[in-house]
Amino acid sequence: MAASELVRAFTAEGGQSLTIGQVVATVEPSADQVPWRRKPSHAPYDAPSLPWPSVDYEIGRRDVLQPGSLSAFQIGDDCPSFPDEQSAMRAFFHGDYSSLTRSAIGSHELANIRLVRLEAWIDRAEVSPTSLQVHVLGDDRAGTRLELNGSTLQASRKVGKSGRVRLALPDGLPDDAWLYLSRDRQWLDYRAFGPRLSGSQDRATAGALVLPDDPESRVLALLAQGEGPQVEFKRQLPGETNDLRRKVLKTVAAFANGAGGDIVFGIDADELTLHGIDDADDHGVRDKLGNLLRRRVVPTPEFAVQVVTVDDKKMLVLSVQAGPSPPYGLQFQPDQQVEYYVRRGASTYPATQAEVRDSVLSRLPPQGQADVVGWRK
């Protein structure tokens, strides 16, 4: 029926009859204030669940109090019985006899009206350990803003004509992640994706596909992140001289002294062009780099070497863990003094005495820190 007919029915002072198919219903006067709420697209456990976001309005009777729990038993001779009107109406209209918790039209409500938002909405998302790819639908999706907000990560991107947006997740998806779609500070859609806010079943219902660890996606996420305290790009593998090897190994030591990090080999200095590595022997290049770290970085930190193909280019990723026993340094000759390095922003520098001390203290329990401070005094 036309929306104007509904408006007249619910705003008439004395109420009026409303014909719905072959059913004639008497609409009682509605309350002056109408509660409303925003619902996301693919809202879990919604009845019925819609693929679009909506604004839901609950129109209730005037001067009617909320019914108490189990206060309106519905008993019949030749039909099922129910503990309240909500359960009876849910079974009659939706064939749902199971749940007593989901909201439905009850004795105090006249109608639920859902205003669907069709400008743009979040259709689905693919969550990997290193990235979140979101698919946005709608004729007016271009130019909208997609925002990821959590306690450990805040990021936003403009949505293009394709409707696909990729957000890098350097430390994985935050436990309390929210995803917002908006335009000009007006909401269009939202989703709670963090594991702490929605379980795996809810995320699947909401169109979230959790992907296994994908090495190619991980490299693309590092490229999107750019060089920083835990990311470095190198055009070539370490050379044969100590000076060429130092350019790479000093970053390995700095990562181990700090929070760890990744070195991606095969990327030009512009941090955008994928050049790839020349060595075609995957096992050989991994063993060669691993042996170099074991001989020259003291003590040797935990590390992993992986060869990944991206856009038909072979890349090598060296992942260095934060070391439990700093300081970590370089030693090219047995009688040579150990060189220590730290990471400052996107660059590696020789460590000062204070920075070496702070690196040691950061791994010690409070009692151990006090012992070291007392020893220095």
C-alpha cells in the first residue's frame, strides 16, 4: 500500500480501519514518540535479514505500558499455545516456533517500519591475517568513505567506482574493530568485525569471509603500509662484501633489538615498483641468506625466509622476531668489536650506549631492571 495511507492510519486521532490483503485491521491511536534504531546490512539474527542497511521505527499504541514477562498467555483448543503475543505472532507470520528472544510485534506495538538505505552499503568483506578487502555496492558508492576503527588501528579510504577497498592490517584485525561507511559525515552502513564484538558465526552471517594466511596478500599489505619502524624494502639481496652485507644485516639487528620487522627484497627505491630477485633457486637463496645471518648477527635472532610470487615477480621476505636477549649486533671478524643498531622511523642508525641499555631493560622483568640500574650506578 502507499506510504501516505499508512501515515494517515497511524496519525488519525481516533484510529481507523486498514485493509491489508483480505484482512481488515483497526489501527489504534499511536504514541507521540517513536523509538528508532539504525541497523546494518546483513544484520545477524534479524527477522527478516536484509542485504541493505535500514532505519527501523517501532510504532506503539498510545498510553499502553510494556507487557510484563509471561503475562499474556495465548491458549487455544485447536492450535498451539504460546507464552505471549509476540511468540504467537512470530509463529503465525514467520513460522518461527523456536526463539522467544528476538523482537517481534507485540501487544504494545502497532507496526515496525523499515526505511531501507540504498545509496551504498557494505556487501561483504574478506579478512586475511594481513589485510581486509571490502566490497561496497550501490549506485552512489563512488566517493563514499570507508573507515576501520579499533583500539590498535585506525584507517580510512575513499571508495572508487569498482567498490573494492583494501585496508592493510599490519598486526591483524583488531579485537574491537568497527567498519563504517559514510558520506559527508552521514552514516550509510556499519559493521562490527572484531572477534571480541562478534563471533565467527556472526561474522559469516554479516558477509565476512575469513581467509587463511596468504603470502601474496601479506606482501601487498606491506607495500601498502610502506617503509617504517617494522618494514624495510631492498632492491637486491646482500652482496659479497662486508659493506654491502652491512646495509642489510644492520636492519636485521635493529629489528631484533626493537619490535621485530620484515625486509622485502625485490622492490625498487621508489617503494612502488616490483622488480623481483634474480636468483631462481628458491631453496638456495633462502639457505644462503639464513647462513649469512647465523654467521654475522650475534646472537642470532629468530627469523624466517620466504619466497613469494607477486605479479609474476619473485620476491623474498625476511621476517625477524623481536629478540628475547638483546642487544643484537653485527660481527664480521672474531676479534672485531660488535656493532649495535636501532630503528628510528624508517631508517637504521648505530645505537648509542643509552639505546643499548634501554633495549636490554625492555626485555627484563621489573626486578631485573632494578638490578641493572643498581649495577650501572
